[in-house]
Amino acid sequence: MTKLMNKPISELHELLVKKEITPVDLVNDCIAGVKSDDCNCFEALNFDGALKEAGKITEIKEEEYLKGIPYFAKDNYSTKGIETTASSNILNGYVPVFDATVISKLNRAGMIMVAKTTMDELAMGGTGTTGHKGSTLNPYDHSRIIGGSSCGSASSLALGLAPLALGSDTGDSVRKPASNGGLVGYKATWGRISRYGLFPFAPSLDAVGFFTRNVLDASYVLSALSGHDRNDMSSSYRKREKYENYVLGHKTLKKIGYFKAVMDSISDKTIKDSYVDLLNKLKAKGYEVIAYDYPVELLDALYPTYMIISCAEATSNDANLDGIRFGPTAKDNPKTYSEYMTECRTKGFSDLIKRRFVIGSFSLLSQNQEEMFSRAQKARRLIVDNLNRFFDSIDYLVQPASFAIPKKFSELSTAWSTHPDFLDNILTLGNFGGNPSLTLPMAFESGMPLGINVTGRIFEDGYVMGLGQEIENITGLKNLTVKEAK
Amino acid sequence: MIKVTKEVIEKCATNMMFNLNPGQADLIFEEFNTVLTQIDFLKSIKGVDESEPMTFPYSEHQKLLREDKPAKPLSTKAVLSNCNTKLGNQVKLPKVVGNKNDEIDE
Amino acid sequence: MEYEPVIGIEIHVELKTKSKMFSSAPCTFGKDPNSQTVPLDLAFPGTMPVVNEEAVVFGIRVSTALNMKVARTLYFDRKNYFYPDLPKGYQITQQFHPIGRDGFVEINVDGKTEKIGIEQAHLEEDTAKQIHLSDISLLNFNRCGTPLIEIVSLPEMHSGLEAMKYVEAIREIVAYLGVSDGKMENGSLRCDINVSLRPKGTIKLGTKCECKNLNTIQNIRSAVDYEVKRQSEILDAGGQVEQETRRYDEGLKQTVLMRKKTDAIDYKYFREPNIVPIDLDEGFIYDAIHSMNKLPNAYRSELKADGLSDYEIEELLKNQDFVVYFEDCLALGIKNSSTLWNFLMVDILGYLNKSQKTLDELKFSKENLVQLVNDLTSGKINSKQAKEVLAIMIEEGKNPTDIIKEKGMEQISDTGEVEKLVDEILKNNQQSVADYQHGKDHALGYLVGQVMKMSHGKANPNLSKELIVKKIGPCIKPTNK
């Protein structure tokens, strides 16, 4: 239970500037909250380090918006001196010797990292149940999932334990949990924010993302994080912007589109009604709302395309996890290097990860690549070309981030889906095309949050934030945390 | 395409340097049925096999390369700080015999 | 049955950039283990490759020197496999779009020039180093990530000699380009040689065996010759050559089986998703090519035109510093290139070897040396004096003009003056004159010697000889009775 960590950054910032509170106060408050976590949100804790950093801050200027503010980082961000495991046993005890670029940047902006958060193992999951510490619960209903893979970051913010948590988004891993937790979840344009130090799952899809509880906070964070990094060759040289100006200045584009196929497939009444209502309110504000015919077969292709590309890339990215230079050592007296690696990887990876690796590896074999991996990459081309066609004439794709309230743990399966519903996978569009994509709260159903998603053209992150702000004003849903009955 | 059998699955696993727990190969075998059906579905999409495979989300080429200036290396202590199998300042493994395809041990 | 050997060679060249191919760690040699790495070289999670510009420049130069088409866009791919010296579990290489393709190199075999086709050259990274003890292996990651360029020939060589010449040509080129030490002995140039046989006159390739662990240029020839012999014997006996990897044993002078090639590893090549395509603009490529060092064959044709013999040229080319120095001198206006060669490759080289010094440590300038050569050529001093002057130049660094003056060495080349001396000698040596006229030609040498003695070695000996002969007439040998 915290007194301050559920407030927006803007409020905390004011208190800090006025010296009504100190960064040490904030960190202590955050620590108290972390200790009270009952949703299994956290991996390694950095209490001492955080207090030390907080103690060094003597003054916060008006323009230093993020300085002195505590935050959490998903456990797949390399943090120097702090154990980082990607919630996988294969990295138990691994203490990085370098910081991820985003960690360094937040550090330079004066933000204070208090703890690492749980995730689906190696980011390969969407339920928040596969990490080595077990399931992360949805604070709104402990019998339901918060989703994944950025489960701990989402739940901790929904609990009001900090105003910012870093996540990563490869298929929807920030934007779906944000929906399930009543949060703002942002995935930046691919290449806008450096991925150096982010443990890779599928680099052609991975993007840095983060959670806040309102759009303005998110825009400040984006400003602090974006920019070219010479350690990341995929990071863009395009000029950084002050994204908060889009929010403060209400800068948006005017054409909003939705997919007919999506609209027609929504079966949940609350979601449909809130969605239509929101679109109408946007129309009333002067936005053009256009129904678009995106090919349904490409929507149906989203799941297999995503699964094959991501599993295949993952097998290669996780080939460095062998227990030799880091990670738990082999103890069963291996006689060869092969036995050594095999022991570490057999023990270190969960069954689910292994299953995904087998399929991913199979799809890359030279005899199979044409039919499997390459074909998935060709399907991606069609998916993205058609998405770009949408963006040729329309500025935003606005659609629900979830199409049902979060599932109960008892309803889950982690098997490869036999009949994937394209609605569940609609957010992957933003990963295939590298588009900026924002989820924010839209409505509630049975006490569970539901989110709306705004996706824009690549590098139009600012305009996406702008529309996010517009929607936030319409719904009035911001700074939401679960009310604890204690 | 290689036909999927339990042996092929086990071999994929061994090539990835891990062993499957009992029952997992069966599960994977079942999952493959689903995967292959979905592959067929992808195949049926109009224009798919005529399009170019896409690796990156968008086409923006790089022009600038890294200047050839050496940076300060990590201390040996930092390099080996996470290594639990070492001898002196080198990483230690059971004797490596049987060379991979294209590099001779020196 | 007559067989035709078919040989293809893959050469890995270690590039001597200051930092690694994809990481900024320093490329060094002989440092303490695991002290020359940054996180990427150890494949710590979250690290990413960033391409080294100089390695690309070197790649462009190598490709150009080997007459290849240079790619305008660079793509990199992952070659996936597990091995302790490969920390990422994949090597970043260029499987599908090498930086150079479709080139050739010229080799000289028994006086004839042959063209050996080169399929491609691509950039990749080196692995870590392993040391094998009795029951453990140790890993040192200092070398891991060093830039390599792999040059793949077409299977167009047909003998151990050609194979050796090919590797020597490549080695010489990369050394002259300054992109690599190119030393087989220290591993900065490594060859894998594929040898197969086919009945003479046929086209279909036979089963090939791969030979590795070749540490010297000579071993290449021996290994290939042995392998050809070994495979011939198998085929003659009606057997089949099996696909194998063999290593050359220097002691036995044989190739020895390392392993049979049973299952080829599937490397699951796919595009490296962390490196977006890199466009090389024309200016960049132009600059890389036009700042290239001169290549050995260019030196060969130029020096031949300058009048040097093949032997002289090859000796000079053994050391790039020397050939550059030589050409610099030529450019300053040398009147006799052979004389220059002699001074450089006999006297100066001898001195440098003995004193363990290098060319840039010489105390005199190129202008000085040129001056000396020209003074000798013009007859200002004679060859004995020139050697003396050179020795002083080497020891003290004075310029030749000063030395000649100080030592009063200037040859008397004025015809009138020499004639005076000659007249004097002839007057006083009537017997020798007579001897010469009656067929004793050694008397001429004696007379010239007397002129030299009288002039304290300063008279121009050639001029003296000329004048003597003019005055006393021909040397008529008596006919035999």
C-alpha cells in the first residue's frame, strides 16, 4: 500500500520541485509498496541501490520532469549489478556488467529503478504464467491473468506501486496487459528507441514499450528514451522530438479508420458498445471515422505468421544461453562440451520454451525454410503492404485492444492455438509493420478493465500520443489503479 | 519439406542442445499438426509465394558505419564475473574433441 | 587411368583493423586471456552487432584487388550452430550477398600466366581461441569477433603447384593491401583445400576431401600432391573416395584422416535482423579503392619497364617497404635502377639485417641515395668509392656530396687531365706497352692500375683505359706456330 506511487508523474514532479517531498521519500514509499505486492510482480529488488541514487539528488528543476521518480524495469532489460533473468531459470544468478541503453537514459534523466518485474519466460508468452516464479496475478481479479509477457510491469502499475514500468512488446506484450490492467501501454516505432540491452526474443518484431497510467506521462518517457544509439544499428537517425508537445498541444491528425472485419466480429456487448460510442464521440470532435476493408485472410494469417517468425528468431537469439560464460553451471559431471550445454539448457528452459524452440528450429532447416520461415516472412510482406495501404489514406487504426475480459487461469492453455481468433492477435499488426501503438483504458466490464488501441504510421509516435490524449479526455479514464480492500 | 516424426522432433531438440522431458515429443508432434495446417493456410493466401520475404518492418537502409576506434575492454574480472566454470582467467570446459565442420582447434 | 586433380581453396584472412568486426573491442595480439573483450564478444544477453567501417573498406579493397564486383548494399546473415568458441551460438557472416563476387587472380606457373577464378569474398567474424589440455579445454575470447574475410576460389586449380601459387598470390595481395599480416604461421591466413579427382577429359566432379591445418605455403603443395596420389591409388584399385576432412601432418608429409563427413550440419541461415541493409555510396567505394596500396603485379610490370630482372623484382617484392622505397627513389630521378637495386638490396639490406633496424631508421634520405647512384652512374666517382661513401652514409648519415668532397674522392674525368697522367705512365712503362701490343692483354690492366695509383685512385678508370688503348693501339696476339 503506498501513498504516493499511485499518483501521476506530473503530480510527483510538482511535489519534488516544491521540495514538499524528496526522492528518498518516494523511493521509500515505492519500497513499501513493492513489499506489499501480492500479485507476484517482482524479480530482483534494488532497494539499497535506489535509496543511494535517491540520496544523491539534491535539487529538481522545473524542466526535469522525470528526475527523482521511481520506476520498475521488466526483467529482460540488462541492469548493471542487478540480477537479470528474463524470468527463466537458465539465467538464474546472471548479473549483467552493463546497462541497457534505456536504463542508462532513464538514469541520466534522474529516474530511479527500484525493482525488476516478472515476465513470461524469455518474453515468449502472453499469459503471464510461464515465468520461473510462477503466475503473475491481475490485481483487479486474482483469479484472472494480467497477460504477458510484461506481466509484472503491468500488474505493479495497476497496483499503483510506481508511475512507470518498462516492458517489451513483440506481439502485444505491453499493449495487451495494459488493456487487462487499465493502463496506458505504449510500443514505440521499431527503431525509435534503442534495443541495446533488451534481451532479444525476435529482433525483427521486438520493440521497447512501457506502462504509465496517463498519456502525458507516457509522452515524457518517450521523449527521454527515443533517439539513435550507436550500439544499436537498427535504431533510427531520425530526429528526436518532444513528444509531450503533441499531448500538451493537442496535436493530432484527422482520419481514423477501423477494420470492418474486426467491428463485425466483436461479440462482447460492452466492448462493442464502448468502442462504437468512442468512435462516435471522436466523430463529434471533428475526426473522420472510416470503415476499411482489410483482407480477412491476412488477419487470419497473423497468428501463424507471428508464431513462426518469432519462434524461429528466438531459437537463434537464445542460442547463447548455454551455461558456459554465465548462467547456472552444469553439475552432472558432463564429459563433453555438448553434454555440458545440453545439461544446462535442458534444466534451464521450461517445457514450453523447448516446444517452441523445436518448432522454430524445424522451420529454419534448409529443407523447410522455404515452406515455413520464408513463407511466413512473405506473408508478413503482404500483411504490412496492406497495412501501409490503409495508412496511405488513413492516419490512425483505432480498435479495441482486447475482445473479452482477461481469461481466468483455469481457462488457459499454452499450446499452439488450433483455431486462433484473429481478434486475439490483431495487435501483432503493429509489430509486423513496426508501427507506434498505444493502448489506453476504454471501459470496464464486470469490474475488469478493457482497453482501446491506437496505431499510427511509423515515426508518427507524436500523433499517436496526441490522439491518445484526445481519447483519454473523452473517456475520462486515467490514473487508474485497483482499489485495495485492506 | 522434412516429414515430421518423433525422431525428427527428438533430433531437432538434440541439435538445439537440450533433451525433451517424457511426453513432450508427443505434445510437439500434435502441435506440428496444427502448425502444418496453418502453413498450408498461409500457402493458400493469394500472392504469398510471389512476394519477397520481409525481414525488417520497413525499408530504411543504413549508411553510417562504426568508426574503427577501439573502446576500453571489460576487465577480466568483469568478463568472468558470471562464469562459474573457469580456471585462472580462462573459461573451462570438459575437453573439446570432435571438431565442428569448419574450424580447426589450435 | 589418368586423372585430373580439381582443387578449390577457401582462405580466411584475418583483417588487421583496430577494433573488431561487430564490436568495438580492440584487436590485439598476445594480451592476457579475456582482457580484450566487450559484452558482445561474450554474447551477454541484449548485446547487438555494429559493423566496423574499416573492415568494410578492407573488404572493398580485397574485392577490387581480386577483380570482383563490389556489392552496393551490404547484407549480413546468421550461420547457426553450437560450439564453445562461438558464444552467440551463431556467426554473423554474408551467406547470400557477399561483398565481392566473380573475380580472379593471376598466378605465374612455370613462366606462364594463369587466371584462377574466385567465386566470392565475404566478411564475417572469428571465433574464440581454445587451448586443449589433457582433460579440459580453456576458452579465451580475445580473438572472438575479429574481422575475417573469406575468399572462395572456383575449383580451377589442377596441381599442388597451382594451389600453392594461388595461396601465395592471395597472401601477397592482402599483405600489400595492408589489410592483413597474411601469415599462415600465426593464423592470420588460414586455408582449407578441397581436392577431388576426375578421369582426364571428363567434366563431372569427383568426391572431394577437405585438407586443413596447413601452416606453411610449402605444405600446401605437399598436401595436395599427397592427396592426389592417395586418391589416385584408391581409384586405381577400384575403390571410391569418401568425403573426409583430413589434416596435413608435417612430419609424415601426409594427409591424415580427421573425420568422415557424414551428416552435414544444417546452419539454418537467415538474415541478421539486427543489422538493417547498409548502402555503400559511390563516394565511399571510390575513396576506399583509390586510397589502396599498389598491388604486387602492378609493381612487377612497372619495375620490368624500369629495366630490372625478374630475380631483382621478386627479391624487392619480398618486402613491401623496400619496393615502396625503391619506387620513391626512382621517382626522384634515378639514372641506373640496377645500381640502386644493388645498393638497396645488398648493402643497405645487409646493414639493416645485421643491426636489426628498419628502412625508416636510415640516417640518410632517399635524395641522398639517389644522388649517390647518379654520381656513380655519371662517373663522378667509381664503384669502389661509391661503396665507401654508402658505408659512411649509413653510419653517419652525411650526404654523399659532402662525403665525396671531404674525402677528395672526386674522380678525375676531365679528358685532358687524365691524358696527362696516361702520357706520363706510358712514358715510364715502355715494356708494358710493348707487352700489350704483342698480345699480353693483362698489361692493360697493369697500366690502368698505374694511372689509378698515380692519381691516388681518382682517375676515371674507364676513361684511362680508353685513352691508353687509343694511344698504344690494339693488342695483337701472335698466331700460333
